Amino acid sequence: MENELKYTKRFINRNFRLKVYGYDSDNRRINKLVGVQGLDALIGAEFINKFIGKALASGKDCSTHRLRRGLQVSLYAK
């Protein structure tokens, strides 16, 4: 499995706003904007690479991805 990001943190933070909604690993409700480090702690580098790649390919203003564990990640283009 991949353990490092394909894109730099600087690139991701400059081009996207990362919003997380749902439940974290401790079953607490969350609904907030996070940075790359916060997103990495919640979902891991493999999913970040996958979601950023899909968001760049789609060209839309918002790309929403839902995980089976009850977490929704939205990437808003700046």
C-alpha cells in the first residue's frame, strides 16, 4: 500500500478546501474544514491520493466522496 502522497501538501491546500462530515474513529460527530494533515489522520494517504486524483479529473467545483465507515469528504476547488 501507498504511505505517501502523490501531491504535495502545499499543492493540495492551495487548490482545495477539505471538509469532513460524519463520525470519526471515536464515534464523535464532526463537521469541519481540515488541512492535509488532519485529513491524513482521518482517512490515510491512499484515500487522499485517490480523492485528489478524481477531483482533478472531474473539473467540478465540488467533489464529494463517502466512506463506508460513515465519513463524507468534500473537496471544494478554490
